[in-house]
Amino acid sequence: MTNKESQTVEYKANWRSECLKTISAFANSDGGVLIIGLDDSGKSSGLRNVKKLLEDIPNTIRNKLGIIPSVELDKENIIKVSVAPSSVPISYNGKYYLRSGSTVQELQGKYLADFLMKKSGSRWDDIVEERIGLNDIDNDSIEKFKKYAVDRIPSIIKETDNTVLLEKLNLISDGNLKRASVLLFGKDPQRVYHQAIVRIGKFLSDTNIQTTDIVKGNLFTQLETTLEILRTKYLLSNIKYEGIHRRDILEYPHEALREAVINALIHRDYSSTSQIQIRVYPDKLMIMNAGKLPPEVPVEKLKTNHLSKPRNTLLAEVFYSAGFIELWGQGTIKIMDNCLEQGLPEPDFNEENGVMTVTFYKDNLTEENLNKLGLNARQIKAIVYMKEKGSITNKEYKSFFNITDRTALRDLNDLISKEFVQKRGEKKGTRYFLINVG
């Protein structure tokens, strides 16, 4: 038995009604052990009437909480109550508690709603929305969806009755629309879900906002409009020609942005009052949405093969049917690959305080930025040269700057240690290449 309180262990000097709060918290969390007869420091409190307590405690717990934990004499004058995690929510006097560290916390507001929904096996997008009816569904959006989904669900999209189509997509229950159907095909989802918008802003710095756009409508409309606004108003395009064909290449890969925006739309926590934010800075672009990752998919796994476990299953299934995503957990890997193919650094995926952020970076190897990073004039000119030519040799470096072998080697080794370049080859065949560029 541990000698201190923790997430799964608590001491009580005597049995009191307050103990039921702790037991319900253990049942609602990962289980735990309540030790009765020890004070907070783990010393014996001289518990009395042990025999009677061994009879009364199980009955009280069963009558008040509806569960039957193990209650046994651990040592003389010490009772151990072992509580298993419950698959259903356990309340005490109409309130719900969770264990957090060595404390008991009452659940309220959004946290209570999330807890009850999770314990009941429900999902936010699967719940019926009684404030919206079939007249509020945008039939044009459904027709567009049918065109997208022709390859993946050809038998379903043949339905001419859109109500039957929504039923087959599991978006209607007993004639009532589910929340997912409102978000996916509603004429005005923001009438009931004010938070279901995308806010785009151009930031010169964290505190200097130049322009802002707000994107509303259903999720398919938001996806299309968001990408169009980014392309035409917020991002620059490089023009390239392949033979006689002109190509406009966005400064961030269109496919990567599209994947990231879709992820934000279908994986966000819609019970949160926050909005999806897209912040466009001079040197980076950030897409932020409320939604904690599931324990099975920690953030460090997003750059490797991982399970697909969508928060909003119905939203994900409809986007899959439309051919917009794959249900294989490959979306974040595609984002990385698209950026690397365009010669950009890998994007970052971060989760903090229940907010998921994807950050795209530009090629920052410009003379101005390299100077800020503390490189000398020779190193900066060499990097600019390598961006154009692909690599440089020690001999070329010496010749360009009319310096000694020792100085050239010192400069190049410094670039290696700062992870700007990598060395390949041996002796006279040695060349230096930029890392993560082109």
C-alpha cells in the first residue's frame, strides 16, 4: 500500500458521508482505493467500530451510489475500499465528480456535458437537433454532395428523395435531423451553432491585425469559401510554366491547406464556444481549432502512421463518402509530404489546453532572415547560392570569398552544426547541401 495520496489513492481518518464523493470520483475516473483509518500523512487515526463499519459501508455505498466496491479489513483498524472504474456515470446527491491528482473535482458546464456524453457512448454530432427541420436543409448542397460521392456510395446517391438520402447517411433519427446534418447541409447552421464559423486574419505580428474575414455556412461551403479567400486575398502565388501551360503555385501547398482545413472542420469540438482560427503571418500560417486529441493518438504520432479516431464520426463519414478524406489516419502525413515536395519545412502539430494547432512555415532562408539568425556575410551568400545551384564545395567556397582552407572549413562546419547544411562525399568529392530546401 502506498504511503501517500495520489490519483488513485486517498486517506480518510474516519468514515463520513464525504467519503461517498471520493468513491464516486474514483468510479467516474480510473478507479482507486479509499483507505479509512489513516490521516493525510498516512498515520493510523485509531479507527473505531471497525466491525460495524465493515457491514454499514457496503450498504451505504450501494444505496447512495448504486455500485458495489470491495470493502475489506486491510490491517487492524484500517478499512480498504477498492473502487473499479464505472462504464456509466455515478452521481452523488445529484452531482458528478472526477479525480484529478489527489483532489476531487465537481464537474460543471461544458465539462459535465462532455463527461455525460462520453459515458453514455454518444457523440456531439450524433445528437438530434430539435431546433432545425427539414425545411432548413440546403438541397443545392446535397446535390453537390451527390456529385462528389458518386464513386464511393453510388447506390445511395441515386435517391431522389433527399430525406431518404439523409436517413441512409444516418443523419436523421425518427424523422428528426441530427446535429451533423445541420452542420453538413444546413442553410444557416450558425442560427443554432454560433461558434461554427471560420475566422481568417492577416497578422503583421501577434498584436497587429491587418484584415479579418469570417466564413459562415455549412461545412462544405466553409471549406470551399475558406480556401478561395486564402488563395485570392491572403496568400501569394508563384507563376511557373510547364511547356505552354501556366501554373499558379501558392506559397503554401493548396492540397496541404485543404487537408488541414478539413481536419479542423470535422475534428473540432463543436461544444466549445471558440471558432476555428486561421492566422496568416508574414513567415507562417496557423490553423487552430478546439479539440483535444484522443489518448490513442498523442500529438507526436501525427507525423507517423497512426490510427484514425475522429471526434465527430458522422461528419468524418460524410466527408469520406464525398471523397474528401481517407479514414486511415494519413491526413497529417499528406500535409507533411505536400510541404516537403514544395521545398518548405515540415509543418508543426501542437496541442495545448485542448486546442489543436497546425503551423505551416515559409522558406525563411532569405538574406534578411539569415542575417537575423547570426550568420556571417559569407555564409548567407553561400546559402543563397546553394538555393539556386543545389550545393557547394569547399573549393568553390574558398574561391568565392578568397579565404583560406581553415576559414572555409570553419564556416561550413558552423553551418552543419546549426543544421543549415549537410555534408556528403569524401575528400575532393565532398559537397555541402541545404537541409529541407527544394
